[in-house]
Amino acid sequence: MKPPRIHAPLLGSALVWGLFVLAGCGTSSGATHPASTPEDAAPKQACSDASSCRDALAELKGVLPTSACELQKRAEIAQSACSLGVGEGCTELGRMEKGDTARSLFRRACDQGDGEGCARHGLSTLLGEGVARDEAAGRAELQEACDKYPRAACGIAALGLTADARQRGAAPEPEWIALFEQRGCDAGDGLSCQLLGDAFHAGLGVSQDIGKAFELYARACDAGNGTACANQAVLSLQPGEAGDATRAEDLFSRGCALGSSEACRLLVLENQEHQGRVKDDAAQQALFRQACDRGAAVGCLALYDALRHQPRDSATSLEMPGLLKRACRFGEAKACEFLEDISRAAWKQCGGGAAAACGVIGTLLVSQPSFGNEATEGMQLLQRACLEGDAASCTLVRGLAPRASELSCRSE
């Protein structure tokens, strides 16, 4: 199926002018900083017992961290959970680490009964991450994890075997991989059902069967796999296949809610192309915001486009640049280029004494996501611009003052 198209908002001279007038969008030089924890961040106890930690971890699923603050909060929850014997917390921490540190955390998670931790430990053995590569031992670990925890481990094992073949430049073993996928799918693992659906769709290790792929995607979607919901929706839109456009929109929406950035992307595209059922402006903005929160750059751009046609206040002035920063981080090259251009021009004018341009840079740095000391530096620039007579910067400073601790990622 050829996906519907959407025209991204114009990132050109009109918006550049609007930015300088309002000090309302952009990022610091180079919009793709790696996530890092601010030096002045204070630790906190994220959850107090195993039950609350499991609940907190569940709330993180499907939500992409886009700033150092969000990564820090995620790490705090995972650390608390891991220390309280919740294996999923150790696995979450392991995914944030590399090498032997990650491997040790996966081992700890596995010892605490987390099947994903067992699979990821086996995967590290197979791929040689944090330890010398041992193909036989790695495969044995993956097989054991899949046998013991089929719902949690078999899908990851299948992905690992594919990744290993790719890393070695060897042909994958689709028939064997499909056995892992079938075992996991039979146990109710959405990822395994989705991967097996992919295999039937492409005819890898099994005979190609689009109808069977559709059924497997449906099972995976029902099991909470958002990518499978999107795949099922795409098949629904193909002539001659089961389903229809209305059903497809429902599936895109469900997949997006489950955290699939692809489902969110296609939901936004479908809504824009065919003027879907979401016609109310507020509801549309909620849809775009959800898509952006789930990692779909097109959702961030669509929300930006909607907001720029509305009366602007200080909150909007901060949200709009943040949307472009997130779109950039999610892979939208035009957003990155625009932000880089506006940042370069504003720094030059700020250095020449233009208070409004300093306010632009301050807004770029303060808008979320921000990293390191960007928010602090941004506030300093906004205060400077305000003192030098830029009214828009003064408005932002007044609005941000009560939230100063949030900007530096501190918790009271």
C-alpha cells in the first residue's frame, strides 16, 4: 500500500520572520544532543515498593524520553524497582547502559525472574556485548530463555538471531527463527506474533500467506503490540483484503495509543489526507500531540502547524520550538536544518547587540527538550534580553520563574 501523504509545514522565510517577532521556535546549535543527566540534578525515590514500581514502569511503556530530565526520571524509577527486586526495573536500566554494565543488569533481572532480562543476557553473549562473543553459549541461553519464559523471551530471541546473522554478514535462518516466533506467539507474546506475521507477509521461513499475516497481526495487536496494529491497518487498506478504511483508522489509533510511532505517523497522515473522523480542532491537536509524544515527527510538525495559526501566549511560544526540536530528534531533517539556520542567525545578531535575537536563543535553549545546562543558559539569555528591552523575553521570564526547578530537572 502506498501510504497517504501529508505536506509538512513550511519551514521557510515566513516562519523565520515569525520566530524573530515572537521568539518562538528553534533549538540550540546542533539540535540532536545525546541525552545526558544535568550535573545539578538531585536524586529522588521514584517508587516506594515493588507494586508501585511495577505500576510506574508500566506507565513508561510507549512513551519516548526526549530530554535529559525524562531520561533521569525513567532511570530513577528503574533504579528503585531494581533495588526492590523487580526484575523489569533491572532490565530497563540495562537497556540504558552498554557493555558489561548492561550485561550485569540483565543477569540480575534474569535472576529476579524477568524473562526479557534472560533473553537480553543471552543476546549479549551471542553478539559479544560486554563479553567475548560466544555463539554456542548465546544460542543456548536464548533457547533456554524462550523455553522458560516464552511470552517474554522468544520474540527478543528471534530478533537477536536475525541481528547476529546481519552482524556476521551471514544469511539468517528463517525457519529456525520462525520456530521461536511461533513459540512466543502461542504463549501470547505480541512481539512474537508480529514477527511471525512479518514472516508470513514476506514468505521468510514459511510460505507467503497474506491472510495468515493479517490474522497474526490481529493477534499481536490484541496482545498489545502497536506495530502489529499498524501493519494490520495497512493490510486493511489494500483492495481485496479484509477490513476497510474505518477499521484501519481504528487500528492506527489503537497502535498509536500502544506506543507505535509508525501507527501514530500513519494515523496523522490518514487524518490529514482524508479528513478523518477527528474534525474538532482541540481533538485534532490532542491526536497530533499524542503522535508527537510517541515519536512520530509528523505529529510534532502537524501540531506546530496547528498552533502557529492560533493566538500565541508564552506557553505556546515555548511549546512551538520544542515541537520542532522533537521532530528533529525523531529524524525530520528539514526541522533540523531550519533550527540550525535560525540558531546560527540569532547567535550572530545577539552578539551584535540585538536583544530580540538574544531572546530567540534563550527561547531555543529553554524550550523542552533541553539538555545539560541549556535551560539555565537560556534563562540567563532571556533575562538579559528582558533587561535590554525585549518585551517578549520579559513575558517569558515572568512565566518561567515559578517553574525554575523544573527547567533544571530538580525534584522538591
